[in-house]
Amino acid sequence: MIVEDRLSQQNLSAWYNLRQQLETAADPLGDVTNFFQRLPRVKRYTDPYDENTWPTPWELITENEYCDFNRILGMCYTLQLTERFKNCHPTINVAIDRINKTVYYLLLVEDKVYGYDDDWINVKTLPKSLKSQKIYAMKTLH
């Protein structure tokens, strides 16, 4: 239990430091991506279609288990909890590619989107074959 508490505190501290760094970072979207790409991955953890199952930002960081959806959720929460992005009104879009039947969890921030590629791209470059299944306008966290 003591080891778990110490790891949770370390995770929360690292996350706090990231949020502080994003305030003045030259590439804040890239920095948040790099942070979440190195965290532990699991196959499926949170139901993207049921907001009631979504962890709060602090639960997500403390639990430290990231399915593809939780990674997008964590990136979104992180940006929302900075002064720099607190008014950006991000959305999370669950989409399916009609051609290859792949499900994508997309984070849209201003005119950028993450989740289709392993990088942020302009929303206008998303393929027309993507069909939105569910779009969540994220509630303000401040």
C-alpha cells in the first residue's frame, strides 16, 4: 500500500510538472503527446461510449492504466487544466473508418486533431472515410 501511494504521488507530481511546463512550451501539443505515449498501456479499460465510466483527471493519473481512449482523455484533461488551454473547448470524437473498419479516438483542440496518426494534424486533413459515432464536447474543468 505504501509503495502504491508513493507511485500515485510520483505520477501526480509528474503530471503537475507537465502542466506547468505546457504554459510556456514551444510545442505544448507535442509535449503532452510525448508524456502520455510513455505511460503504461492496457488493451481496454474505459468505455468510450459511457461518460459515467470515465475517470476524473486525478483518478486517471492515480490509476495509471491507459487504454487508447484513456490516453486521449488524459491528454484532453491535461490541456484543459492549464491556463494556456483552459478556454480551448476540446472535443473527443469516437469515429470509425468506413474503409478499414478501424475505430479512432480523436482529440480535437482548435484546428488540430490527435488520434488518427501518432502526431497532431490539421483537422482538414482527416480522411473523408471517417464517420463520427459520438462527439463529446468536454466540460470545462476550471
